[in-house]
Amino acid sequence: MKKKTFSLRPAQTGDFAVIQQLAYEIWPTWYASIISMDQIEYMLRNFYSPHALTEQAESGHRFFMAIENQKAVGFMSLSPLPGQEWKVEKLYLLSETRGRGYGKKMMGFAMDFARKQKAKYLILNVNRFNESRNFYFGLGFRVRQVVDIPLACFWLNDYVVEMKLYPHR
């Protein structure tokens, strides 16, 4: 069996259709036990169209493609916030790639990227009922805030989690 290679690369505008396709594959299986299918469809439609992704990029989001053996298997986006903070806006992998350490590699990349931007904190929102919260806690993130965010006729029941970043020595 061929050894699996994994890498991250900056996404280009031409990758947005691939990001959309990945989101449409990942979201229904990952979130079906947490939020309604109506909410999943709403969020996919409004946040993962190539147009919406282009608007996010134009507002400062930096997108990255997760590549396994030259195939896109996930994606991530980061955005700058006031107060020397960066936020992981999106971090998703196809279910068949989970357990291979790719999420840790992606978060390590995000931490290094934010440090290079002189960020003091890396933050992200995670649904309070999403089992991924334990992944973030295991990396050393802590709860900064518990939030209930209205979104159209839905609610996002999240933890805002943070990690204090220290500069490289």
C-alpha cells in the first residue's frame, strides 16, 4: 500500500468549487446529529457557494486546501480579528481521512501562521454539541465564551475557544 502524503497549500479562487463540493459532502454527515437538515442546507447555501467564498476571501479570509496524495480532502480558512487575534473560520476533512493526524497538522499550521502574523490568540467557534470540541480541548484550547448566535431562523450554540500563542524563540 502506498504511503499517504499530506500537505496544505493556499487555495486559489479556482478551488472554491472544490471547497463547495467538499462542504456539501462533509456537512450533512458530520452535523446531521447536531443541527437540522434545514439549517445545514441554509448554511451550505449561504456560506459555501463560490460567490460567498469569494466574498469571504475579499474580506480577509485566507483559505487553504488539505491535500492527500494530490487529492483535495479538506480545507481550512483563517481570518484576522482586532486585538492581535486570528480566527479559524473553517476546518473540515472528509470522514475517510479522520484519525490520520491531519486535523492536528492543520491546527499546527494555523497556530504557526497566526504566530507569524504576531497574533496573541488563535480562536474559533465550535458547536457545544460537536464532538470536535474535545479535539480542540486536547490541543490546549480553553473556553473563552459560551454564545448563542441567531442566524436567520436558526441558532448557533457555540463555544468560543481560544489558545494563547507565544512567539517562536
